[in-house]
Amino acid sequence: MRWIELSVTADSDSVEKIALVLRRFGHGGTVIEEWQPDNGCDKNFVIKIYLPYRRSYKDTRREIESELSKLPFLTAVHLTENLLKPRDWLDYLKNHFGEMEIGEKILIKPTWLPRASSASTKIMIELDPGEAFGTGLHATTRLCLLALEKRLKPGMSVLDLGTGSGILAIAAAKLGAEKVLALDIDPVAVRSARDNVVRNRVDCKVIVKRGTLSMKFQRENRHAFDLALANITARTISDFAKSFARVLKPVGRLAANGIHPQGLDEVLIRLALAGFTIEAIDQEGEWYGVIAAMGKD
């Protein structure tokens, strides 16, 4: 997966307001750097966010520009776009991705940091995301990890659609899942996830494949999973609502994340039409996660 860096220059009066808007869209939040012009004028700031470079990127950029144009103090918005080389993305991660505790049970440690204290009672996930998405930096990943911690029961079979770095699949295995199938359409993500699965010694439980919820997959895996994880986009979740219903067991659950406010209603409607009952709607910042059940335990 390639990544895009979007940046905006702001003065001291507008930097916080612009950063608040950009934070809704960036993976891993915002980066704010000071910039002192050579002419001796007041310092400015450069606000940066990072987005996956995929087909929906242009739509996201237009949405960002629309949101920024609503700020009353801005007369014009100029977004600078930079398609990052893999080395640049890895440097960004090493500067901004540190050890994180999520919930009561999970500790995420980047591979380039020293091993966490052996005194910790948390489940440790050692992660090198490479060029894939999934570090725990983003609110959508944290929401899904918290849902896993709360909803996963030992012995469950789990589907992780859009696995990225494999972080959710690894967490599911370490929290007690009996078997986990991790799917992604991006070959870079598949390689990254496989490496991380082996690194965390859960390759006896987790299988990583390149793929999605095709009709063939649905036929071969009908009612196969106790829990499905989907940290993707609201549109994809909506499109796959019936597909999730087919591959989940009659009392299975879906933890869907990556949902922005504009897509929440559509997700809820499409899930209801597919036979799901909404159990919970979680929120962190501008992002939503939905827990939906196919039936009653």
C-alpha cells in the first residue's frame, strides 16, 4: 500500500482549528511542524496527515477541502500532496509509533523498540506494520481492539476482513480464538500480516490470505465464523452486509469499524436489512464502531 501526505500551512491563529478538521481524516492523527520564513516574518505551521493511496483517496481529499472551506477565517485552502516512498512512510512510523496500552489486556510494541518489561501482565503484540495499515495509532483500530477484548470468547472462529498489518487477527488469537482467517486484497498487506503473525508465534491459529468476501468464499464458509472484524470503510461494510450475514453463525457477531458520521446511517440500515440487530455503537472522536448480532445467545 502507498501513502499520501497532505499538508496545509497555517498561522498561529488558525493552526489548532485546521488541525482539528484534518485529525478526523488522518491515519494516526496529525503532525504539526513549525516553519520560520527566511524573511523574518512570524513563524507559520505545517499541519500534516497521512492517508492510504487508493481509489477512494480523491473523494476523501474533496471532503477535506469541503470541510476546511467551512472555516470562517479561511478565504482559500491549499493542500499540498506528496506521494510517499516506502522509506519515508517507515521513517514516519518510527518517529510517531511508540508502545501503546489499549484497554485492560493489550500492549502493542513496535519491533524497533526494546522488549517490554516482563512484569507486564498484558498480552503483547509485537508489530512491524511495514507499508500496511494497522498500528493502533488510529481510532478505528483502537475501537476494534476494544471490541475484541470485550466480545471475544475462548475457542471462537474469527474472520478479519481487511487485515492490514494483521494486528486484529493477532490480537484475536492471543485473546483465545481457536482459529482466525485474515483477508486482504492488498499483496503488501498480506506479506506484512504474515510476517507479523509468525513474529508473534500465532501462525498455528492464524491463516492470512489474499482475498475478499466473494460468492465462492461465502459458499465455502457459510455459517463458519463466530465473530467477524471489519476495520474498513462505511461503504464497504454496507456493501458486504449480506455477505457477513452468510458467513457468520446464526448467533455470530460483526464488529465493524472505520465508519465516519456521514456513513453511519447507511451502515445501520444495511445491517438491519441483512438481519442484524445492533447491540452497540461505540465512538472515538469522529469515528464510529458498530457491534451487530445475527441472533441471541
